[in-house]
Amino acid sequence: MGAKTLTRADLAEAVYRKVGLSRTESAQLVEMVIDEICDAIVRSETVKLSSFATFQVRGKNERIGRNPKTGQEVPILPRKVMTFKASNVLKQRILSAHKDGKAKGGSQ
């Protein structure tokens, strides 16, 4: 597909260009924001970033699964998982960009 991946360095560069902090300060700011989000998620707090998404930790109960290779039933232990739910604003932006790309002759 050839899609570009946005990295921490890219975010720091964007902060540097748009906010005017030094490159070092921009990188530190990005790290601090990411660390704060990660710490909150580890504490099982919900992280809601308006117009972007909600990150939430939820528990999954024990269940019976099946080994696809052997077909043998195996218990899957209870665990915690993180969920990501995109906001409606983000969903609309994605749809609009997709439609605009198609209208301009772009590929999927």
C-alpha cells in the first residue's frame, strides 16, 4: 500500500515547525504527552481526546477457545485489553478524505 507511518520524530518536528519550540523541547513535549497518556491507560483510566478518540482498558472474561491447528479446546485466561474508539469527528474526516481522494482520481 505504501502508506507513510507517522513517528514520534515526525510529531516532534511538527511541534517544532508549528509551535516554535526548539527541536529538543519539541521532542521532550511529545514524549511527556505520550508518557502521560500511557501512564493513565496503565492505571486503567479512560483517556478521551476530544475530536480524536477514546482509549479504554476493559477486562475480558475467561472463555474456551480452539487451537486452529489441532482443533483442541483450550481455556483462554481472563485478561485486560486496551480499546481504541475513534471519535465521530475523526471518522467523518477519514470518510471525507477518502471521498475527496476518489473524486480527484486517487487510488484507495
